[in-house]
Amino acid sequence: NAGVTQTPKFQVLKTGQSMTLQCAQDMNHEYMSWYRQDPGMGLRLIHYSVGAGITDQGEVPNGYNVSRSTTEDFPLRLLSAAPSQTSVYFCASSYRQLNTEAFFGQGTRLTVV
Amino acid sequence: AQTVTQSQPEMSVQEAETVTLSCTYDTSESDYYLFWYKQPPSRQMILVIRQEAYKQQNATENRFSVNFQKAAKSFSLKISDSQLGDAAMYFCAYRSSNDMRFGAGTRLTVKP
């Protein structure tokens, strides 16, 4: 059971570089989302998707893009990395029903220098 | 927008004792769920307990229980008979039809 697979686990970027964080789930979940975790701020929602072809902004979307071309994949793109984007990023997925548990990837620790 | 507030950045409990973690939320929606997640040092997110907004009865999962006060928009987590393995970050979460929001977290330390 793969669950939610998130890659890479660690990444160092230079300011201005771009990159894509990958997220894939094999549970046929409709709902997928990206969070960033910073000390003292918990998990903040970046973008989310309720199904293939549908995405929406969360609390902190600036500097990030997403797409959902398939049910399984939900990549997060950093367009031009900034030191303020240094964080731990989590991808999560769940069924659309409100009472269902969210499953999380292992997280990506991103450092922008 | 929905907000989730955890006012206790850190809490400490003696092993075998009981501790309560606080959470409040703000919403204008009527249909939602509330969750508590645990994050140990491994960074893995683990579901602890969930509560439906329509249910007045407080949810219970073994040593974990909640005190859900809908009118006050309060959702606290009580951990009974605390164990060393309970040491972790605990996040309160709110889920509606649109998205899922988390609080800032409470770091729980368990003293032997």
C-alpha cells in the first residue's frame, strides 16, 4: 500500500530557481491538498483540488502553482523560489466526504538559499 | 474564512496523568467535521479522533476523548493515562465542503 507518495524528501534551491514537488496517491481520493508547515504557524493550506481538472487557492497561494490533470497526481510548482518559501511541505489526500480521514505524505523539507 | 486557534504552544503532563489540549474555531457553516491529528518527530500525521458538528455526543477513542461545545466553537482533546508515546505535536483541524484548515499546534511533553 503506497498511500500518498511525496518526492523529494529534501531539497535545497537557490533564490530564483523553480522546481516541482511531486505528489501521487493510489487510493482514488477526490480531494488533494498542499500545506506548508512552519514553526508556530501549524499547517497552512496552499492549494487544494476536489477532483481532476479542478483546483482552488488556500490561505497562502502566492508563489505556487498547481494542476490536477489526473485523479492520482497533484504537483506543486514553485515558480521563482524565495527564502520565505523555506518550509516543510505536505501533500494530503482524502475522499470528498467531510468525515473521512486525510492521508499525508512524508513531507518535503525545502531550503531556499 | 474559517480559522482554527490553538492557544497553547506547549503543554506538559506527567506519565499516567490527564491533560487537555484546547482548540477553538470560527465558522459560519453548519456542516463540518473537526479532527485532532498527532505528529510525532517522524513528521508522520496520524489521525487521533474526529467529531461531526451535528452530533452532540462527544467522540471517544480509547484514552482520547473530546469536549465539543458547538455554541462556543470549542473542541478540546483530553488524553487520559498519558503515555510516553503520546509525546508529539497535536493539531486541531476543521474540515468543510471547501477545504481543511489546521491550528498552529500544541507540543505535548510527557514526563516519566
